Amino acid sequence: MKTNKKISMFFGLLATSFLFFSFAGSKGGEVIQIFLNGKLVMEQYVSMEKTVRTLQLGSGSANDKLDIYYSHCGRTGTDRTIAVKDEKNNVLKTWKFANAKEKSGMTIIVKDILNLQKNKETKFNLVYTSQELPAGKTIALIDLGNKSFAKR
């Protein structure tokens, strides 16, 4: 009888521990955060979400800025670049960013992206590349067609 009680307690504790771990947040992993003038407008956990989100940028102030953070398992990448590509995958502009030991954002002035708009092009890809991600990754789609500014 005592053996059955011990086995029941063991499996009860085991089930409870699985329950606690299922609610624990996952540390690490790749995370993209984009801030507009210090306000979080996009956060995406790369391993959990397969689709790329759209940032709608319209006519804003010349001083508006995007701060982009890409975390490789809690670490900032090295040899980081952000590129804007058109729908045909042509690179329109590339920004290079210094290596940093601590969490470091990549700042882009929104006006620089708005100035890339030629003809009636309104959609662009925002692509992140680093030593840790040499093939690059589209982190956001930029839509300049809507005049509402940076919706989530």
C-alpha cells in the first residue's frame, strides 16, 4: 500500500513539474523588436512566428526614427546590417552598425526610408544580416501606401 502511495506521489509531482514548465517563458531564442520614437510597434519571436509582420509608415516627421533590436539567443549580433529591398529583391539602401558587447539597437531615420520611394512603389522589405545570420532575414514588410503611421 505504501509503495502505491509513493508511486502516486511521484507521478503527481512529475505532472505538477511539467505543468509549471509549460507556463515558463522561454529564455533565449531569436527576438525582433522595432520601436518608433521609443514606442514598441513590433515584437516577434522568430521561432514561434513564421510570418513576417507589416509596418505601415506614412508621412511622419523628419526626425522620426526606428530602433531595431535583433537578439540572437540573448546576444547582440556582430557585423550587423539592415537593408531595404524592393519587391524585386533589389537592395535600395544598406545601413551598417558597429559591434556592441551589450544590447544595442540599430537606428534608422524614417525619412531615409521614405526617400527611397520611387514611382508608385509603396512596399519594401526590411532585411537584417549579421555574422550569425549571413543569409539575412526579412524582419518586416514596410508599407508606405497607408498614411496612418506605424500601426501594430
